[in-house]
Amino acid sequence: MNTSRSVAITSLANLVPPLVGLAVAPILASSLGAAGRGEVAAASAPLLLVIGVFTLGLPEAFTYYYAKHLALSNRTFLYAVCSVFGAGLASAVLISLFAGWLAAGDADLARLIATLGWLTPFALLVALLRGRAMGRGNWGLVFWERLIGSASRLALIAALAATGHLSVWSASITIGITSFAGGVAYLIPRRIAAAAVPAPVGYAELSSFGLRVWGGSVGGILLSRVDQLIMLPLAGAYELGIYAVAVSIVDVVLVFNAAVGNVVFSLESRESNDARLTRAARISTIGTLLIAGACAIVAIWLVPLLFGADFAQSVPVFAILALGVVLGNPGSVAGAGLNSRGHPGLRSVSLLAATAVNIAALFVLAPVLGAQGAALATLAGNCVAGFLNILWLRHFRVARARDFILIRRSDARAAWSACIKVARGER
């Protein structure tokens, strides 16, 4: 499967959850109101956060070593499964301990947050299987996982609303279960051609790479999720509801960037190519910018229509978040390059620094500006992460900063040509 087709399939896989999120969001907004929507976001945010934080970097390590066609011993695979499951149980205990604070003293919401936390181990196992599928280039499996999980979420939320049973509790539990329900796609037996390798990768080597990636995974998840985790005590349920709607729209803008990053990580892990890496960053910026512009135009009239007049404030919040995605896009792809070249620790430094900036700005801006303040904090974090990733690669003389940032006429032609090939089904 060529690069363009891989990116197209991965983009489609990444597009399914935000599209379903956009379909689910008006149902939640109309049934629960802004405050109720905020409570659902507050209840599910800890679960969605720890799914990324407690992976120990093992899904990325799976992608890296499977992409290099290195085998994992059965014992190594079993140790990895036990590690992420144990981490999931530990995270569930942690969520239970802090549920009261996260719920801002609301006892019912605290119980709901704690209940969702116990779903974490299963979601982490699915993340591990997804990492193996990406390393093997099985992008179709990733697509089916996303589709099954997202479709089941939409169907259940719609059914609950139609029967009058949609509440903060039922909506949150549905979101929790469907966050890993698509994992059944990875359980379908497949024949995989055995690769000739000198020796299988051991757990020590696997976990070493995983732990170096882990810091970046933690930073990336915190950068994208910590705002919704702590906004309730900082700005209240109403502002969190406004912000949650804006985030559900900006997830569409992230689709192409995430797809390019996943495919680049897999391809560059097999064989490094500096020209391919920088071109991927520039083409990703073109696609992300076009998607952001289209979403901004549509959001102006669609958000008040679908969500109601109370949610019109989500539009400027979305605009700020989308700007942050576009500005951070080149550095995001550069981060995939750092991982694939065996420098995951440096990407981790970038993302942890960005997270520190984001959290500091969030505490300052959210109480004053509400949802817009949280969006500005995220924008600042994205810019810091992207700049540092590019700086690290420049240090290793991989490429100049402008090779990642400045779009060329040939990039537009290459992007258009790739779209034509994908449309025609060419490989």
C-alpha cells in the first residue's frame, strides 16, 4: 500500500470519531443543555485522559518495532499486555481518589467519574492492539476499530434520546464503553507473513523505547485533554459545555494531521528519508489549513442551528483552537520524525514543556476568559511543542526549519496528484 493510500485510509479512520462526535453533540446539547453537556465532558474527561497517559508508551513501541519487521516473543507480548492492564487498574484507583475534586464537590458526578475509571484497562488493551496494527501497516483494521466504536456510540446515544432515557449518567457510560468497543476488530484472526529476524525483541528493549516515548504521550494527551479535566472547578459547567462543543469541531481539523503523523511514524521507522519527512509536514499543513478554513465557514451558521443560540460562543473558541492546530502542524509531523529516528525522549521534552505552558496559562486565563481563555492556553502549548520539535531535528541536521514550514508550489501539485490517485483507487 503506497503512502497516499495509507494516509487516505488513516484520515478516513480518524475522521469517523469527530464526525460522530459532531452528530452526537447536538443530541447531548438539546437533551441535556449546556450545563449537562459540561457534566458529561467532566465525567468522561478523566477516562479519555488516562487512556493516553497510562499506556507506558507501549503502543508506540509496538508500532516502531513491528514497522521494522522485528518479532516480539510471546513472553514479551504477554508482559506488555499485563503492563498496560495493570497500569489501567492503577489509573482507575487514582481517578477514584480524585473524583471528588474533579467533580467540584458534586457527589453524583464524582461517583460517575469513578465508575468510568474502571473501564480504563480495557481501553488500554485496545490501544496496544492498535499500535501493533499500525506497525504492520494494517490501516484497514484501524479504520474498522474507529468505525465500530463510533457507530455504536451514535446508535446508543440516539436510541437513549429517542426513548427519553438520555441523561448525564447514561450518556457518560455510553461514551466510556464505546471508547474501546471497536477493539473487537483486532480479535478477528488474520494470517500474517512471518518476517525473518535475527532475534525477537525482548521486553527490556521494548519497554526502554516505550518509556522514552511515554513522556511525549503523556504531554500530548495532557495538552489535548487536561483543559476539559480541570475546567469545571476553574470556570464552571457552562463554560466547559461551550468549550466541549468547540473541541468536538476542532477534532475534524486534526484528522489529516494525525493521519500523516501516524503513517510517517510507521514509514520513517522502516527507513528514514529527510525529504519525505519535510514534504509530509508541508503537505499536512496544506490539508490542515484547508480543513480548518472550511470548518470555520460552516461553523458560523451550523453551530447555532444544530446546538442552539447558547452555543454560538463556541465559534470563536473553535477559531482559536483551529489556529493552534495549524500553527503547530509542522512541528507535529517533526515529532513523528523524532520518534522514528530513535529520539522519542526529545519529543517528550517538547510536549512536556508545552503542557507546562498550557496548564500555567489555563489557570491564569480560564477563570477570567472562560472557554476562550482555555483555547488561548491550548494555542500557546501547540506552538511551543511544534517549535521545539523542529528545533531538535535542526540540531541533528535533518532539515532546516523552513523546510518544514514554508509551503512550495510543488507541494500543492503533489497533494493534488495524490488525491487523484486515491480517487482512482491507484496503489
